[in-house]
Amino acid sequence: MTRQTAGMAAIVVMPTYNEAENLHRTATRLRQAAPNVHLLVVDDASPDGTGRIADALSAADPQHIHVLHRTVKDGLGAVIRPGFGS
């Protein structure tokens, strides 16, 4: 369940590393279940092409799917921080 306040949108932050097999299916299910939610995919330089898949998803739905590419893999805390606006 998502809650929205006037002028605010709900954001799901999805940290990814080597999620090429799962990302499309997961993003599609999220968008179907909660069409007004924004998805921020934060990829830690996955060597399996996860970042390219995230870019393609964003290109298909730029209003709701956003991507942040990171160049290092340094833990979950560092990955989810951008979703909090910092």
C-alpha cells in the first residue's frame, strides 16, 4: 500500500547488482501493482548488464522509472541514500 500527500509521490528504491534476469519482471510487476509509484533503480556497476536493462526500462517509462548508475559497490546503505533525497 502506498500513501501520497499533496504534491508528493511515493518512490521505491531498488538497489541492484547482477539482477539482469530479474529486473524487467520485478519492475513490470511493481508498475502494474502501483502505477503511480516512481521506481529508482540504483545499480552498483553490475557486470551482467543490469544497468543497460534499467536504462531501457526508463526509456520506455521516463515519467516513473529512473536510474542511478554507481561506479562502486559499497553496501546497501550507500545505495538507498539517494532515495531519501540526500
